[in-house]
Amino acid sequence: MLLENGNKKIGMKKVKVEEFDFNLPEELIAQTPLAERTESRLMVLDKKTGAITHDVFKNITSFLQPGDCLVLNDTKVLPARLYGTKEDTGAKIEVLLLRQEEGDRWETLVKPAKRIKAGSQVTFGDGRLQAVCVEEKEHGGRVLEFSYEGIFYEVLDELGEMPLPPYIKEQLEEKDRYQTVFAKERGSAAAPTAGLHFTEELLEEIRGMGVHTAFLTLHVGLGTFRPVSVDTIEEHEMHAEFYHVSEGTARLIQQVKEAGGRIISVGTTSTRTLETVARDHDGRIEAASGWTDIFIYPGFPFQAIDGMITNFHLPKSTLIMLVSALAGKEHVMKAYHEAVDEKYRFFSFGDAMLIK
């Protein structure tokens, strides 16, 4: 049913992107995080019946069982937004680091891209950091090669800003609030936002009740910033993102599966990573690293996860399509309409949904 790298369906009716649209009042887009991470609201959706219950995230333990395994993405967001000037004209240039290609070469998004051609030079922070464009890509993409003195990440910590999504207009007072408490592996252009609801105390409580926690890495990249601009979802192409699943994580998840425990992924990034690995290893979870462009939408045969914790996503986005693949489009669209009616907070700093 699902062929060609798991991305394209063959011989099935095409699905229109419009089917994943819903009316979202702008005031429901959360502009700032709550004072306490665990005080977000929690909608619980039964993927079999479509039944919905409402709760608070700190009570997530009520819906977990001993022997379950929560799988979390430990990627760390880089302060990846830089503001510089083009050397020959003094034009203001904004650069968003997406992924490190090799050495000091990075794939980036540049605004305004039309000002930066191959050979263009940009300087940041009174010359502390400099870059030259070595390749032009589509959709505003540019490969830049940086030069600096010292350690790149230390320079970036000084000059860079946290790359909040475009729908967040407010300034973030605390940088760490767009970082999970377990963030470890530097490399993301955006946070795996389902993980923002957890505190160390809540994770300890979860472990204390006999629930396993496992960590993998997927560095969130360009796909997060690309809208779906085609009419049918089969036409959309995902941008590849780097993932890593360690030997220890793979062994734990596979043992839980074999013992009959539930695998509950925290976020769409953890889901995409696990399903990529399962697809490539005949349904098993094994240690693996690489690039994934897996696109999960209704009709996808899940092999790795049993449930998922996620935030509320943009209309017509690949993320709401993934959620619909797991819980059924009718159930998900009904849940989203209820979330709007109940004034849930949406997107990165918003409330959470548990699909069980």
C-alpha cells in the first residue's frame, strides 16, 4: 500500500490538502509559554473510538502504565538566527542556519535571498563572524561558508537568536523556554515542541511509576518552515532531516515492544524517526543514523508506535496529516474543532494532545 521510500501511495485515491483545513482564530496561537511547563492543558483522544477527554498535562501519569516507554527527542535548538550586513552594499541580511554540511559550511535560509548570490559576503557582529555564499538553492536556500576566531558555537551563542516560528510575534524573555529540559544534541533549527511540557520532576515521577524513557535525536530542519503548497498531499516532498538512534535506545524500545508494552512517542519528530527505523529494519527498532524524508499521512502502516503526545498544529500542515494517520482524519478534525471551541492554545507554546 505504501511504496517508494514510504512516501508515496500507489493506486489509491489522491487526498486533497484542503481536507486538513480548519478555522483557527488568531488569538488561539500561543505567543508566550506558560509560567509552568506542566500547566498546559491536555486533550486525550482515543484513536479507536474518537472519544475525547480534557485534563492538565501534569496528570499525564494517569494515562501511562508500567511497562510503557516514552520516546523523546533530545535535539537542542541552536541560536540559529543571525542578523548581518552585506559587505559591499551594507544591506541588512537575515540568516537562519538549517544544517551543517561539512566543516564551516551550512545550509541556510536567507532573507532577502535575492541580495545574496554565489560569492556574496556577509558580516555579523562587527566582523566577529563572516560568511561567503558558495551555493544558491531554491526557496531562499543558500550554502554559506563561515570564518571566525575561536569556537563557532561560542560565537553563535553570543551573536545568534533563538529561531522562533514566524507565527510567534512576541519576544522570548527566557531562551531556555524554547528548549526542552532534556535537550542535549546541538543541531536543530526548531524545537521538538511536544517535549516542552515536561520538567525533570515530571520525568522522574513517570520513571518512578515503572514507565521507561528513551532518547533519540532528530534535528528539525527546513521542513518545519516549508508550507504545503500543492493541491494533493501525494505531491508534497519532505525535506530530509538527520536522525540518530543509539544502541541503548534501540535495545530498550525493542525489549518493551517484545514484552507487550506500549511505545508512546513524544512529538512528530520522534514518531518520524521511529517509523523510519522500523520501515528500514522490517518492523524492528535497531541502532541507526541517517537522513529521513519520510512523509506520514493517512494510509501509513505504523510499525513502531502505539500512541503519541503532540501539540496542536497548523491547518493543512504535514504535522496534522501525521496525527490524522495515527488517529484517523475524522477523529482528528473533530478533536481540532473541539479544541478551537474550548479555546485550547495552539502551536509551539500551546497545549498538548495525547493519542492513545
